[in-house]
Amino acid sequence: MSDTAPFVRVSGVSKIFDGDRAHGSIHVIDNVSMDIGTGEFVVYLGPSGCGKTTLMRIVGGLETATDGIVDLAGERVTGPDRHKGMVFQAYTSFPWLTVYENILFGTKYRTDINDTEKAEVSRHYLDLVGLGEFSEFFVNRISGGMRQRVAIARTLAAGPDILLMDEPFGALDAQTREFLQVQLLEISRIEKKAVIFVTHDVEEAVFLADRIFIFSARPATIVEEVPVKDTIPGRRTLETKETEEFFHLRNHVRNVMLAQTKAMEMIDVPTGDAE
Amino acid sequence: MSENPTSGSQVSTDSPRKSNLNFRGLLAYRGTSTASAELLMAVCAFCGFFLVWYAIVAFGIVPERFLPFPDAVVKALWGMFATNNFIEDVGISITRVWGAFILSVIMAVPIGIWMGSYRVVGAIIEPIVDFIRYLPVPALVPLLIIWFGIGESSKVAVLWMGTFFQLVLLIADDSKRIPREYIEIGYTLGARPSQITKDIVFRSMMPNMVDNLRITLGWCWTWIIVAEIVASKSGIGHVIWSMRRFLKTPEIMAGILTVGVIGLVSDQIIRILARRIFRYL
Ligand SMILES: Nc1ncnc2c1ncn2[C@@H]1O[C@H](COP(=O)(O)OP(=O)(O)OP(=O)(O)O)[C@@H](O)[C@H]1O
Ligand SMILES: [Mg+2]
């Protein structure tokens, strides 16, 4: 997408969490700026605790930046709403509702469509995530991977402009994870929605991303922007993971990550014993 | 919901109607059980209880004057229903308990959720509630009788004092304990705080809340007997207390037993209803 105006514009965002008596104030994000295009799939990668979740939550309006601004589709982000959909790592589908009712819940507060359309939309996303035959199941009777698909479908049913996903597959086994990655790519291709996806997993990042932002240890700054799409254009399948381009890119990203993790260890051990 | 054929392979919970009593599961550490096995155990426990009771009296460990035989108690109970119009007292006590209980609940649930939703409300109400709930309710009874007389309102007041302040804190805790992600999901689906409260917080906390209501209902039976002993011309507590004057131990125990049976039955009814409503648990 070569739109002139970016879909999401993050400019000069910094975040400092006020401390209390036990913990001093924490400088989490330092002057981060980025543009995200319409329908672009962006992955945040960085060492643990560096501030990826915090930055994503600022884009989603769930956290306010200490400094800097976020614009979404030309409008200033001031708080959460249904245009910024969230998927968390923890299972957030509601146990008192069935799979279908959970997805339908995503449309509950929409005013742009009527009840018949809400049911249609919910059916559509139910099928899109491949849970049609489980529609009447309560969500604690289905597997973790299915629960995450329910969460994704529910978020999509709300009709968001952007999907914010915080390690949504973090708790899943490798096979389920891979399966959901492929499914997510399909969904984002069909839906043409911008996605910000936070992960620890380098392979996952390279496989999913149009562009990866690698962050430094706290306070997070962008250390490198990896334009994955330029190296691996076109549709991705599991075979993509076997290609040489993928292999090289993954190694490169891994090395950058390794350097950051090392840097963090040196910060975290100020009176280092061996270092 | 109709039983769809695929559900059989997915749902692994044992059907409660299984005839297999599964004693191995009952004995295993944190093992499983079936409804019929549990029922059998409950019946055995009650039989054992009455047997021990019978033995204690039969062997003269406690004189019969103080502890009558179980069958004497049952006979006394029968007599009370047949000649003393005991059913009316039972009805009066049940009405008082449920009236006060419902009053407590309809006040405690919204206030508790409100306390859990806004720090300012919690910060204002919690210290006061915490103070009052440590006041011994029996000590308040004389005061409540002066204020409300010995009519129905003073009983309701005693029960309300004994339950509302505990319940409101329990409800506030329940509402605070729901995952923060649920609230944030609510916001990102476009809900307003009032809608989040109604559609997410309340629904999510309901099973815990019902458990707390069951416990609270039990307390009501303690306080109603206290209230009826001190100031009443009717009710189970009053009957128990007036039998004391004639040293009618079987009748006293019959009264106590009645309270136990009512408690057991109402608790089971609530549990069955809860299991119906919260089928997802
Ligand atoms: N509400 C908060 N108050 C105070 N500190 C916070 C808060 N939220 C996060 N932090 C701190 O900010 C830092 C960054 O947290 P964040 O969750 O954004 O990191 P992350 O990159 O997502 O980490 P991970 O990869 O482990 O999920 C952490 O050190 C955390 O302790
Ligand atoms: Mg995180």
C-alpha cells in the first residue's frame, strides 16, 4: 500500500511509569516514532520487559504516553474504542458464553449495523477462524488454540481498523502456533487491516511481518527496522520458512536481538560478579 | 441446548447419572466422583451421625434428660406440627430470613460493585463498613429493639446488620477480582463503563457471588434465632426458647433440627439452580 498519509503515526512517544516507594519511576519508552501503512503487518520484537506491550497499549489508547502523540486514520488517539481491537496472551474469551456468543459479543456495542447484520458478521468470523462446528461449545470446553481464535474472531467482529496482538500465541504449542500463524496471515490478507503484533519469537516475527521493529532494552528505542516484505514479497506459506531468504533474515534478526539481550543483562547486573 | 453428536467426544466430564459409583475416585487424592457416589456418602454420614447419637444416649454417656433419643426428637417434631401449629412458626421464620436476606442482597450487590468499580467509593465506604461489621450483632439487639420495637422491623434490622456489611465487602472483592483484561476487552469492543459493569463484570463475578450469597443466607439463620429468642412471640427461635422453660429437650432439639433441615434444603436448591444457570463451570 503506497498511501501518502500513513494509517498510524506514532511521533516522539515516551513513557515513564511513575514509581512508588518500593519501585522508582521506570523509563520504559524513549522517543519512538513510526508510521504504519493501511493493511500493514508490523511486528514488535525486543528483549523481555523492554516496553513492547506498553507501546502497543499506547497505540490502543489503553495507556497514555508521557510524551508524544499517536494518530490513527488522521485522528488523535485519546482512549480505547472499538476501532482498536486487542488480543491478549491470556485467554480473554468469556467462559459464560459459547463460542458463537463470544464472537457475537464483539458486535454488541456496534451502532453501525443492525441485529441481523450482527449475526451475519459473527457467523462470517466464526467460519473465518474455522470454528463453525464448535459454535455451541462453551469456551472452557475447547483447546487453548481455539480460544485464541475465538478471541481473534470476537475482536474482528467489532469491526476494528487495526488489530493489536500481544503475544497471542505465546501460550500455545509449536504446531498450533504455526497453524494459527498461517491462519492469521490469511485473515489479515482478506481483511486488509493493519496489525501490530508483539512477540518474543524471532521466527514468528519474520514469518508474519511486513516490517519488524526491533527495540532496545529499556528504555525502548528502535534499534532496527527490518523491511521483511522487501526480501520476502508475496504470499507466505509454511514453505516460506524453508527458503534461503527467510533463513538469512531470521539469522540477522536473531543476532540483533542477541546483542540487545546482552545489553540488557549488563544493565540488570550493575554490580556484576563476573562481568 | 440440544445434545449435538460431536459433543460426546469433546466433553470429558462424567455424566452424573453413571451407575458406576467410582469408589477409587472418591479415595484418590483430589480424585473424581459421581453424583450418586456423593449422595450415598451423604446418606451414610447422616446415618452414622444418628447412630452415634443413639449410642451416646443408649449407653447412658449423656443422661436422656439432656440428650433425648433421636426418635423422641422426631416424635416431638411430629407433635409440634400436629398440635402446636409449628408450621406457622416455621413459615414466619422463613419469611423473615428471606425478607431480610433479599433486602441485604439488593443493597449489597449494587453498592459492592460500585465500591469495586470506583476507588473513591471504596475508599469512602470501606472503612465504615469494616468498622460496623466488627460490631457484635447480639450487642446491637437491645438498641435495635429500642429503635424498631419488637415488631417485624426489628428482626429484619438484626438480620440486615448481621449480613449486609459482610456481604457488601465480599461483593466488592468479587467484582475487583475479575481479570483486568476483561475490562480492557470491554473498552476495545466499544463498551461504556456502565455496559462493562452490566455485561462483563456482573456476569463474570456471578458464580462467586452466588457462593457468597449461600454463605450469607446461612448466617441469617443464626441471627434470626437470636432475634426471635430475645424479642418475639413467634418463629422457630421463640418456640425453642419457650420449650426451654418446661425443660422439653426433645422439642428444643426438634426446633434446632428444623433449622438445619431448612438450611440444608435451601442450600441444595440454590446449588442445583446455580448448576443449571452456570452450566459452563
Ligand atoms: N502499569 C505499570 N506500572 C509500572 N510499571 C509498569 C507498568 N506496566 C509495565 N511496567 C514496566 O514497564 C516495563 C515494560 O513493560 P512491558 O510490559 O511493556 O514490556 P514488554 O516488552 O511487553 O515485556 P515482555 O516481553 O516480557 O512482555 C517493565 O519493566 C514493567 O515492569
Ligand atoms: Mg509484553
